[in-house]
Amino acid sequence: MPVKSVTVRVPAKVNLQLSVGPRESDGYHNLVTVFQAISIFDEVTVSFTPAQSGVSISITGEQTHGVPADANNLAVKAVELIAKEYDLNIDAHIEIKKAIPVAGGMAGGSADAAAAIVAIDYLYSLGMTREEMTEVASQLGSDVPFMLSGGTAIGTGHGEQLTAALSRGTYHWVLALSTVGLSTPSVYAECDRLRSESEIAEPQTNELLMQALLAADPKAVGANLINDLQAAACSLRPALRLVLDVGQEYGALGALVSGSGPTVAFLVSDEEAGLDLAVALTASGVVGSVARAYGPVAGAKILS
Ligand code: ATP
């Protein structure tokens, strides 16, 4: 009897480094980024629907606002791309139980797309190799390949060309969430507006960060977090500067805007320090809500 339904759990990410090169003629930017997958998870369940033709979707969970429940959802696009590439007729329902903040710079949409690839491979017994999944993933978005692998990885090109990073230890994070997201293209456009062409170097891996990860040294990791999009995110959302200052004042080892924001990620020394900082940030009144997480964790993984 064929499998009727499968649930895949997929994490969010933070960028420990996001170095952005000059704008290319195609409008994109070459990047060097260091991704870490962290323990905030969406669950994507894909079920066969023999009585219905095509792909349908529903969104449940804590973070539903702003998530398209139609063909614009990246999970639907992932299923449709596999149907096309593997010449399949897919009649399925996707349910996304969403916990990853939406438009928060934590790659929630990319995560759901990665989960959908893993789910369809399993449901249809496609036997896709990791390379084949990555090939489909990179057509859907630059962050999607990383959400398949998880862990800690260096991304180059537009972020989709991955090499595993040598990282030891577990890192504890406090995340200051915003109720209103930031659009990734507008943050890149603001970044281009703020920087003069002459001051933009080709991005390089931050060796101090890599050494700190290898040494399992959260203090040194905290001191070497870097995000070239931070100034742009703060320019579009000035309140983020205050959030960054407050977190550092309360003892974070390092702080940065996650990806294109507006989530602000604080690295702390351990779980207890995370709890203290979460309480302090909430009491300060400058953040809407906070979440705690640790990383690295694995990428998209079948639960049942
Ligand atoms: P990134 O860090 O990769 O730039 P992000 O975390 O800032 O992304 P997402 O949560 O991925 O942003 O959402 C960006 C936009 O993508 C949303 O505003 C929404 O319109 C659209 N979207 C499409 N599919 C999804 C999905 N499955 N979950 C969330 N948003 C989705």
C-alpha cells in the first residue's frame, strides 16, 4: 500500500556572516554567507488527495499572517517544479504548520520549499539523490539548498553554492521578532543606495569567524558576526538600532540583523543567559516578542 502522507520538519536559519558584493548586471549580488540552521521549525505535511486534482495548500500554526495560501507559496512552487521535471501528475494537499517568522530574514519560505522537495521525493518514491534535490532547490531560491542540508555552511554565488563549514559546539540565540516583515528586494535596493560602488569589495569568508566556529568559542563568534545588509535594514526600520543596542547592553556576546531582517539575533553564552536576555528584552518594551533557539540543527527531515 502506498504511503499516503508524510510530515517533514524544517528549521529556520540565521546568517553569521552576510557579505554582499556589488550589484551585478542581472540585478543580483555575489555573496559570501555563513548560514547556521537554528531550532525554530516549520512542519510541512504533504498528503495524496485522489479525489482532488492538482495541488492545494493550507497554513496553520503561530505565524500565518502574510503567507500565501495559493500557487505563490514556495512549497507549492517546489511541488510543481518536481511534477514538471519528473513528468508526474501530482494531486496533493500541503499543510504548513508555521512557526518560522514570516519575512523575518530567517528563510521561512525557502525552508518550506526544501521540506516539500523531501516530502514529494518520499511520497512518490523518487529516490532523488542529494545532488538532484539541491538542483531543484537552487531553481526555487538561493536559500533553499541550505535548508535541505542544515548545520553550518558557507554559501557563495547567490548563497546557493554550499560548502560545509567546520563548526564545533552549540550556539544559543535570542531572537527579537517584529510583527511587520521587511521585503528582501527592498533591503538590497536600500543597501545599493547607501553604498558607493567604489567602497564595495569582492566578498571574502571571514577567517576570524571560521576559526571561532572551529574552536567552539561563542565569545569570538559573537565578536565576528557581520551583516552588510544591517545598515540598510536599520535605515528602512530605524527602531532596529535601538533593539540592537538594548540587547548588547544586556550582555549579548554579539548581535546582528538576521539576513535582510527585521529579526535581530543575539548570541548568548548559554541557555540561562538566553533566558535572562529574553526577559530583559521583553521588559524593555522595545521588542514585540522574543524567541529562543539553538544551532546548528539538521535540515529538512522526515518526521513520520
Ligand atoms: P529570506 O531570509 O530567504 O530572504 P525571509 O525569511 O525574509 O526570506 P520569508 O518568510 O521566506 O522571508 O517570506 C518572504 C515572502 O515570501 C513572504 O512575505 C511571502 O509573501 C512569500 N512566501 C511564499 N511562500 C512562503 C512560505 N511558505 N512561507 C512564508 N512566506 C512565503
